[in-house]
Amino acid sequence: MSTSAVAERIQHQLLPRVSKPIRYLGNALHVPRKPLEAADVSVLLAFPDAYEIGLSNLGIRIIHHILNERADTAAELMFAPWPDAEAEMRRLGIPLFSLDTHAAADVFDVLGFSLQYELQYTNVLMMLDLAGLPLARAGSRRTAPARDRGGAQAFSPEPMAEFIDAFVIGDGEDVIHAVVDHVARAKREGWSRPELLKRLAHVRGIYVPSGYALESSPEGWLVPVARPGYPARVSSVWVKELQQRLLPVGAAPAGREITHDRLSIEIMRGCTRGCRFCQAGHDQPSGAREAGAAGGRGGAARAPAHRPRGGVADLAVHRPITRRSSSRSTRSPPSCARRASRSRCRRRGRTTFRSRSRAASPPRSRARSRWRPRPVASACAT
């Protein structure tokens, strides 16, 4: 199905039947519009969760900006459709599409997923099925897009190894250029998919599951063992210097309120404490990586982007609150005791509330509230 036909069906058949059409309109601000036909490599960055959650993850915006800065690359975004949209897409025969130009997912050269937590695994399979692609990577046809995956869950790749062609282990700001260069060369020279993946496996920070066989260790663990021609060990990559040029320009591109509706300034990535739950500070040898002397990457005028890591100063964008009356706005907020008393009155079914001091209230009988066990007659005959 052509891109124009997909866009026509989305506009006239899908959007009138879903609960929140703005999730699929693709009218976000500060998003570059690059024609896919003019680019040597087209990349579809997919976040396997809802629109409001995906745009709150600013790491995918960093990769989106870096790819579109290249003259030979066009990158677009895509998020998991809500269940109502998924059902309509299956009923109408609409494939999974990009958010920017409504192009079908199978026309892109690279399909990249950003996985941040385990609950997204099933969404990846749902999105592959909607795109008309086989779930297992072994059944992919030669013209199908290469499946790459990054994010925090890339450090544990084996649960999704049967469905993903390559994993980016660590920060993706630098290694994404090597991926695009290899895909562009593969298109020019006519490489096969196994040859492309074998060459990608020799790039630092990329793990290709097809190049390794799982064997049981004496302790009972499944350990990947390299096949001939593949590196025996895969090392993670990290950004050694936080550069401001890698940040997207402009405010958050959401057309509606998202989950984390605020701007972020990255002042540091990771720290020196080495907490085990922090990928930036524990899993990467560089430890804390501070921004330049300018005082952080980005600002309020230039909305920065950052993955959910340590060392981020958030600037909340508050919308004005309309007061009902001027007299109500001058009242002081109720104390904690008054709020608790009001909640107790509501639970008891009272419609009015009258504050009383503790000294003026009559003492409550302790005998009423004390529970006493009732005597139980013995059933044994004596």
C-alpha cells in the first residue's frame, strides 16, 4: 500500500473512530519534515507505549534529532496505538504507520525500538504484527527493515533476542552513526541481511543475537557463545562528553498534554555513587559525566532533551488556574486537621461540616469503642 493511500485511510477512516485522534495526527511542533524518497537511509524510531508516555521519554528525541541532522537520513517517530485504534486498524486493514508522514512501517530501512522496561515487550510484538512483519527475526524477508533496539533494557537482551536483529548496548548518540553508515553501504553494494548483521556485530556496542549460540554453563546459566566470525565479547558504549549540539531545538513537540509535561535541563549523566539501579552511573565505567561550563545542556528557551537519567533539573510548565471568585482566592488553604475532618465527614455521609476545637468537643466514651469478646459456651459435656 502506497504512503498516500495509507494517509488517506488514516485521515478519513481511522481518526473519526478513535478516542484521541491527536495521538495519530502527526502535527507536532519543531519536528523536521524530510521526504523519505530523498534520503539514502530512512529510520523509524518506535516507542512501544502510548503517545503521552513516549514523548515524555526525551532520549528518543535526542536520537531523532541526531538522525535528522544528517543530510542522507530521514527519521520519523512512532508510538504504540491505543487498544481502540489497534482494533480499528486491524478491522480496516491499516498497517502500522509513522507519526510524521503516515508512511507504512515496512517502507523504512531501519525499525528501531526504545525499550525502557519489561512491560513493553508485548507491545513490541503487537507493533510488529500490525506492521505485517514476522515476529521471529529468522523469518524476515530481505527487503524488510532491520530491527534495532536500544534503551535501558538492551543490557538484558536475551528475552527479546528471537525478535530483534541487533541491540545497541549503552548510549546511542555516537553508535547510531555507525548503524546508518553500514545500512547505507549495504544498500549501495547490495549486501544481504546476514552480511549486514555480521558487519554490525563488529561495531563496538552492538550485539547481534544471530551470531551467538546459547549454551548452558556448569551453574545452569544460558551463556551466549560467539559463532565463527563474531566477537567473543560485546562491550557497552557511553558518551564521554555531553555536547549541546546533540540537543533538539524548541519546546516539547507534543500537541497535547503529555505525562511529563515539562522542560528538562541536563546538568549531569550519572554520578559517583554507583547505585545498581542506575545504568548511567553503575553500568558504564565513565561514572559521572557533567555538562560544559555553560551550566547545563539546554534551557527554558531552548528546550533540551534527556533520557530519564540522574542529574536532570526539570522546569515544570504550569498553566494558569482560573479562580471561580475573588473572595475564594483570598482564603488560606485549610490545615491538615481540617482536611482530615472533612474527609471523615464525607465517608460518614454527612453533607455539612462544622469545625470544633478539641477542648469544646465532649469527651468520647472509651467504653463504646472498646471491643470486648463475648463468652462462648463450651460444647463439651462434662
